[in-house]
Amino acid sequence: MVGPCVFISRSNLPSIIYTELNKLPVEIRMWKETGPMWGKQASPPREVWIDVFKNCVGAIVTLGDVIDRSLLNEAEKLFVISTYSVGVDHIDVKAATEKGIYVTHTPEVLVEAVADLAMGLLIALGRKIVLGDRLVRIGGIYDKWGWLLGTEIHNATLGIVGLGNIGTALARRAKAFDMKVIYWSRTRKPHIEFALGIEYRPLESVLSESDFVVITIAATPETRHLINEERIRLMKKTAYLINVARGDIVDTNALVKALKEGWIAGAALDVFEEEPLPSTHELTKFDNVVLTPHIGSATYETRERMAEIAVRNLINVLMGKRPLYLANP
Ligand code: DGY
């Protein structure tokens, strides 16, 4: 007898997802990418989703899958969506909750990996590592001792925008590098200030006082373009902006203008308003910009743990148990 179906929206997720689901009396339906393996283009077409929402009980999705209200309205049998990500901004969680659909995600396990990347981007920017690599490959630069001068990391001020788990893990790293750490968050965290020796500031002061500003805040409708033209203008000319959270927290047009006109010293971005970022995008033209393709959680260990949690979340809901991490309010 074929059981109810469970959908997996990518064929290249860690194998634990398939092995665990295979132990259940369910039919596993998997979308096999026909084009790119990443981003929205790799997501199944709408007609496939509609069929899934009508006929399957659960789905494992990625952050390239946009699950909006119109799709959720098609749900007949589906009652759990497990996303293989911490972010749930690609899912209309409010609409899902109204429909009685569980939305689960994978926080905590990717905190250290994303904080590592943020620290790596910070150092890469400050010490011009990526530019240096490019120049070595071209050759003949070793006599020019007056260039490729960077900014010291120790004693510099790091401003963290959003002191959640990732922001806190980054603060810990920065303290080990002898940085001064200030932060702004929607909720002030006195216990973390005390434990790590960091200081709270209004957002405007974080921007104006920092040598490195790192965005780690969660994406919500309220944080869209939080870092806009007016706020980028508050930053020092010598300061760097780093975003490892979500692309639309930074107004890309304002950032491009800032880089063109030299309001800031540079930027490092792991996330973009449009993903994948087109290779011809203006951001790719700047030497003082480091770009990575949304690899915050991309370590073997973290992705394996995310997969374990994603499948456990889904199975728990299917079995009538509480998932490990529920995103519904
Ligand atoms: C997530 O899981 O939401 C992260 O952005 C992955 O890097």
C-alpha cells in the first residue's frame, strides 16, 4: 500500500533526509532540478507546488522556494512545511498559521558556521585578502609596498546589527581578536553585554562609530531596507559593511551609490536582494567588495545537522509530536 506523499524540493540535500523518510510508510516525491541547482530558478514550477499542496502531507523545502499566501491557499492535505534553513522569510508563516500548517526550521546549528564566515569576511575586507589573491595571480606587484594597506582588526570597533545567536557568536569571536564591540538589537541584552563586555548603542551610533558593521538581524517586513541611503551615510568613510543575514536588509541601490561615491571603504556580502547575483551586477565591478554566494551555513558539519533537524522536524509533526523547532508564532 502506498502511503501519503511527502515532497522534497531538491535532489541534492544530505542523504539522511531520504534515509529517515524511507523508514516511514510514505511515498517520497522528489523534485529533480532540470536547470540550476541553486536559488529560485532551481525551485519547482508553480504547478508542481500546487499538486504538492493538494496531495502531499508534508514538504521539505529550501530558502529558494517561495511559499506565499496564494500557494498556501491551495493546501488541501499538506499540514507541515519543514525548511532546510534557519530563515523563514521565503514562507508566509502568518498565512500558513492561519491555514493550520506547521512551519519548522533549523536554527542554532548554523550559528557558529555563519559567525565564522562573518569574521572571515571582516578580516578579508580589512586586510584586502581577496584583492591580494587576484593581484598575485596577475603577477608583478611585490615592489609596491605602499599599497594593499589594510585596516587593523585588533582595537577596531565592530558594530553588530541584530544580537541574536549569530550576532552573539560573532561578538565572542571579535572579543578574542581584541576588538571593541558595540551592538544594536530590537531587544537589549544586558546579560550578554555583561558576559562578553560589549555595549549597546542606538542603531545610528552603531553605524557612525564602527569600523566594521556586520548585519546579522533576521529578515522581517520591518527590517527590509533597514540599512538605507540615509543610514549608510552615517558610516565612516573608512568603515566596511558586511551582510551575512538577508539581502533585502540592505538597500542595494543605496549601497552601490555609496561605493561609487566613496561614502564607505568597502563591503562584503554573502546575501543579495537578487539571488543568485547576476555576474554582470554593478557590485561585481568594485575591487573593495567581497562577494560570496550565500554560503553562511555551507560546511559539511552544519549542513548535515541542518538536514537531521529538518527531517526530524517533519517526522515529529507527521507523528503528532512537537517538532524540534517551530517557526509558527
Ligand atoms: C539560512 O539557513 O537561513 C541561512 O541563510 C543559510 O546560510
